Amino acid sequence: MIYFDQAASSHPKPPEVGEAMIHALNEMGANPGRGDHRLAKEAADIISETRKIASRLFGCSDPKKVLFYQNATAALNQAIKGMPWVNGNHVIATTFEHNSIRRPLESLKKQYGVDVTYVPWYDHEDDFIEHVKQAITHDTKLIAMTHASNVTGAVMPIERIASAARQHQIPLLVDASQTAGHKHLHMKNMGINMMAFPGHKGLLGPQGIGMLMVEGDLDLQPLNHGGTGSFSEDPDQPSHWPEKLESGTLNTPGIAGLHAALKFYETRNHENVPRETLLTQTLFKGLKKIEGVTCYGPDEHVEQMPIVAFNVLDIPSQEIAMVLDSHYDIAVRAGLHCSPLTHETLGTTEQGIVRASLGRYNTEDEVEQFLQAIKEITESYNLL
Ligand SMILES: Cc1ncc(COP(=O)(O)O)c(C=O)c1O
């Protein structure tokens, strides 16, 4: 199979990811931080080591503020709902948001009467920045923004947003689900206060593990309360991190897998343009040449994540994905990609979009086969 659905979940993983998970299951097995025996300590060590490597790789000053959740969605919910909301507060987001930001924000609207502005993308970055600045009011308590669109791969000017947020002392939450593993990220240098992503996309880690990192002295209230393996006599949740925000047994095998994935990522973190980005450029150029194919997203010369969004004529995107799967053994994703406002902006709510997303292990030969398949499909629909 040609797997071009890497933005949903990366496949395959580096072999050491699975090996680390099997080792954690078979050889460690114990509950991290819940005992003083050797196996519990080993499990706790791999978790603390993963916090350290993540804090180093992603520029989060305090490893204790590297938190584990089951996915990016849970991490984003903790970041958003953990803030002290009151009626009349205001949040700025964009029309590119995945539902994992939009739905928690919509729930704040209902629960607390928080007001949310979704700023659309404008053709020029300066216009977008200007509109974000204009949206800021005295009541703005958070800017929550995806780092890259999961539909088109367009990258947001996070550093410029961070600088505007800093001027008004508004915390910035970044959803790095589509950039972590593809793009160098450094919270401190970029001015990001909170950042969330899953392990299973560009980082090539396993499903079931995601991270939230907090930079500086921003405080959050826990969404869950329970056992932390520490201060058990106290009926209240401990006040120190990470225990304050992590209740219950952690996913040690998932974290061990993520640890291996982060170590693998560390070996290629220096690459200026990752190979999946180069392949994406070839794919994008090739698709643009096929008559009847419409491509969406930034133009060729603008930085973009390894995602290509397109449609064939006016054929429903799901139909194209089905033909690719059944006739060509090619996996892509179609539909709205959990980001309905993006489709409102692009005018693709009815048709959806075919998304081909590439990763570390995809090849030039696969890109060529994919282009040939789309050419054949377009020609056959043209004949109907
Ligand atoms: C931009 C973005 N944010 C958040 C998520 C949610 O990730 P998860 O399903 O791992 O929680 C995704 C997943 O597709 C995404 O693309």
C-alpha cells in the first residue's frame, strides 16, 4: 500500500518505537511512581527521561511542565479548560482550527459566556496579523491557534502572533499537532506559553500518547483529580507539577514508545528541509499540472507542512479516496478533516477535500505512482 495519510497518523514507525513499547510491557510492567521496587523505578525513570528529552527538544524550560495525556485533544482541553474563565472573557482563534480547539472553545461559550473570535486567513500575512491585533480587547485572556492547518498544511506566523500576544500579556496556546516532528519548535525562543501535540503524527510515535508543555509561570487548574502516588494523606490534588495535572496511572508503554520516537527525531531535528517536505513539493507541482485537478493552500514558494489538499473536477472527495483505496491501494483522507471552518473559507463544505499527507518513509517512486493514479482517475471522469 502507498500510505499518504500521515497527517492522520504516521505509518510505519521507526522499529525502535515498537521495541521500546514491547520492552516496557514485557520487562517493566510496573506502575511508575507507585512503589519503591526496581521495576516501578525503571518505569518512573523512562517517564522522567521522556520529560527531559521533550523539554530539551521543544524549548520548554522546566521538564516538570511537560505533561502526558492520551492525545493532543486531551492536552488541548486541559490547556483551555484549565484557565480561570469568567463571564465576558474573550478568546482569539482562527478559522483553521481543528475541532480539538474549536469545540472546547465553543463549550466555554456555553459554560461561562466566553466570547470567541475566529480570525480568517487573509492572502497576506501582514493582513492576518493586523486582524488578530485588531481582535484583541481588554477581555482577551487567551490566543489559541493551530501552528499549521491540518487541511492544507498552511503554516501560521506563530512568532509574530506571539509577539503581539506578549505586548498585551495574553498567553498563547499553540496546537502543534501538524508541525511537531516536521518543523523545529522552541517554545521559549518562539514566545509560546503552552504547546500541545500528539505522539502519533510527525513525531512517528505511538497512538495513545500526547503532550502539553507549559513555559513560564502560567498556572492551570486540573480537569481530573485522583491518585498521583504522592501526598496520599492529602484529600486535595498536590499543588506541584506534574502531579497537579496528571492523575491516575500513566501510559508507560506509550511514553516508552514516544521516548524512542523523540530520540529518533533528535537525530534529524537539525534538517532544514525534511525530506517529506521536498517530496510534497514534487507532489504539489505534479498535481497542479493535471487538468481538472484543483489544489488548495499556500502557493508553491510558501512554507507548508507535508500535506497536499486537492479535488478532482466536482467529484465528492470521498469518492476519489475510495477509488484510490480500492483500485490503486493508496490511502488518503477525504471529507472535512474535523475542521469545518476551513472548508467554509475554501468553499469546499459540500465536496470536502482529498488530503494526501506524506511522512519520513514515503518515496519519490510513491509520489510518481500517486500522480499517475490521479491522472488516470481524472481522465476517466472526464470521459463520462
Ligand atoms: C491540527 C490538529 N489538532 C489536533 C488534532 C487532534 O489530534 P488527536 O486526535 O491525536 O487528539 C489533530 C488530528 O488530526 C490535528 O490535525
